[in-house]
Amino acid sequence: MRKSSDLLVLTPSVPAGRRNGKLLLDEKAASGLRLYAELWPGHVRCIFRELAGETLPFASLYEPDELALEIEILPPGSAIPDELLRDAAIVLGSADSHLDLPLAEQCRRLGVPLAFVIENILETRFRIIDVSGASLPRRIRRKVWEVQTERRRKRAFRLADGLQSNGTPAAAEYGALVPSVLTYFDTRMRREIMAAPHEIADRARRLLGNEKLHLAFSGRLERLKGVDDLIDVAGRLVAAGLDFELDIFGTGSREKPLREAVERHGLRECVRINAALPFEEGLVPWMREHADLFLCCHPQSDPSCTYMETLGCGVPIAGFANRAWCGILEQAPVGWAVPIGDTAALARQVLALNERRDSVVAAAQEAIKLATKNSFEATFERRVGHLVDVAKNTRSGRRA
């Protein structure tokens, strides 16, 4: 076992597997691990829990030495043994996973600095349960469990040395419990794939030339993402006489009902349900070239990567005023928000923007500026820098 004071230990919430001598890893997690290995001034150990038979939707196979870091895979649901933690300069655990909450007392006992990363607040967890389709008794049991887990989560935060909050809702909810807090915005947008100046200019020419307004949505086609509301908004726009196209990209349990709704409401001429596209090779180039405005009917406040990735394509967003989207709007005027669930208000907003297309052009310019500041690379540079500072300050400060 390596004894080192320059070791970063990561415990992602996503599982991993082994297939014929290779590692089966979530692609987004693997991208992040590469940057941790590159940016952290020392060694990196990543501790996964094993995939318990379920599939891993967005995963690929990797050679064991491909990511230039140490990878450990523990049995599903298991606690992390002391020997994988005691030589760390700092541990970054996932507070979204109840399995990692015991790290707070464990790291305190071992004298190892600990930071947590957190995404969802209790409000969002409740909303996810509400749209799950489970029976009422099962929803109640799940909410009781979430309340109990939330108490454990807050106790763990009080013992931790740092917190990295994905989005502003969790930072506002938990920031006072932890000595050092970093707020970041989840994204896969690297600087080199963001919208180029000529693409921003092309969009401005289309908009100011009064060409047909091109709306877009991408994501999982699930109730949780509010995709059914897209059809209602489209129907209202048609009724108002707007000349537009709406392209929806994704797959999920609502795909068939969405297609049926398009037919039932006579929207085939302006609404298209498309298959999900590969992110870098398909979706990003399409959004950069074609989309004018992104419709986001997310009813819940989870800090979806959709926001910053859409802005990185130079596309402003009109969406529901959940806390995550409002938190981004506090950073820059990159879109518009209407009350959650108010499809009539969202349609009115789109109609107003069609009459004030210069405001869409201005928001697109602000969008690329904000996304550039929060690129994949810049985000990880800040996150690693925060961990370095927390490790240093904890070692020299309050921890005995």
C-alpha cells in the first residue's frame, strides 16, 4: 500500500464493472477521472462499488492502465476499508450516495481531510419520487427514508472539511454546515467544442433576418424532465400562428406517448422526435448550427448538465423557474424563466422573444461567455484547486 501525503481518493456515486479484463466505466466519470489525474499534484485513487447486475447506460470499456490512476472496485453496497483511506491527503466522497455518508466519521477518526460533492437537495429527491409512478404507500416509505437519510447527510456535512456543490441549490441548502464550499456547474463542454464566433454570428443573422424560429430540447424523455409539457407549448405556439420548428432529441419511457401526442395534435409539420445523438459528434454540432432557443421544462431543481452544455453551444434557454436554472440566471442573462408548470407562460415567452429577436441574440452572446468561464477544463481546475486548499488548510488548521 502506498504511503503518501499527495494522494487524492475519489469515491464516485456511479458503479463500475469488469468485463474480460477491462473496466466498464461511466463515460462522463471516466472523462472527469482523466482530468483529476492530470491536474491533481500527486497520485489519484478512485474507489468504485461494483455494478450489481444492472446495466450502465452511458458506459464504455477501458484498459486498466488507460486512465493513469489507481482504481479499486469493491463489492456492491460495501463500506470503504480504512486501508484505502488512511494514506490520503484528502478524500472526495459523494453525499448523494448514502453509502458514502459514513466517510465523515471514518475520515475524522483516521485524521484524513474530507470533502463531499453534492447534487440534489431534499426538495428534488421528493419530486423525483412524486413522478416515479410508484404507489402512494411506496412513495411515502421512500420519502420517510429520504428524510432520515437527509438527517445523516447533514450530520456528515458538519464533520466534513469541504463541500463541492453542483449548482446553487445545494450550496444554499448546505453551505453553512461546512467550512469551505465551492459551487460549480456540471458540464461536458470542453473549450474546443464550444460554439465558434462565426456560428454565433450565423445565428444572429438568422434571427435578425426573421427566418423560422428553431427550438430544441435534448435529454431523457421522462416525466422528470417535463417532456410532456413540450407538446403543450408547441400546440400553443401553433395556435398563436408562430412559424417555428421544434426538434426533440432523446429516448425514454415517454417517447411513444410523445410521438402519439404529436400526431393527435396535428404537430407533425413543426415538431420532430429524434433519436438521441452522440454528445460530441452529433448533438453539439447540431445545436451549434441549427438551434436558436432551447426549451427546458424541467420541473425539479436538479443541476442538470443540460444547462451549461446548451449555453456552450451558444444557445440561450427559456425554461421553468426551478432553483437550478434560476441559480444560473443569477450568474448572467443567458435566458428566461417562467413559473414551473406554466406552459402558457412559456409559450407567451417564446412569442415575445420572437418579436424581440435582438434579445435572443444578446442572450446567445452572454451564453457562450458564461459557458467558457465554466468549461469542463475550467471547472475541474477550480475543483482540484479547492481540494488542494481544503487539504492544506485542514492539515495545518483545525484537525488534530
